[in-house]
Amino acid sequence: MISKSYNFTEAQLGKDFAKEKLADFKELINEGRSFVVISMPGVGVSYFLRYLAMQPFAKFFHAG
């Protein structure tokens, strides 16, 4: 369950948002793997990463 304390519009996204990609990333996290996400601009990766960071199983580090 996503915490209601997050002040992101992504907190309003349903549990079915990017379900397949979320499962892929959860597998990497559960295996203890480090990974980098690289994407083309404008495809929504920022929305996905904020959504991922709000999941109870995820930790999020951003270097920019």
C-alpha cells in the first residue's frame, strides 16, 4: 500500500500502474541488485520512478 503521506501526484495512481515493469524492478530489488534507469526524455520514467519509490519494498537513491 502506498503511504498517503507522499505529496506526489503519482500517489494517486492505481495499483495497476505499470504492473509488469514494477514486477521487473521488484525482482531486481529483492535480489539485492543495484541498477540504473536510463530513458528517452518524455516517456514518463520520472512518474514511474516516483511511483516505484513509494512502494513499501523499494528504496530510492537519486544522483543528479
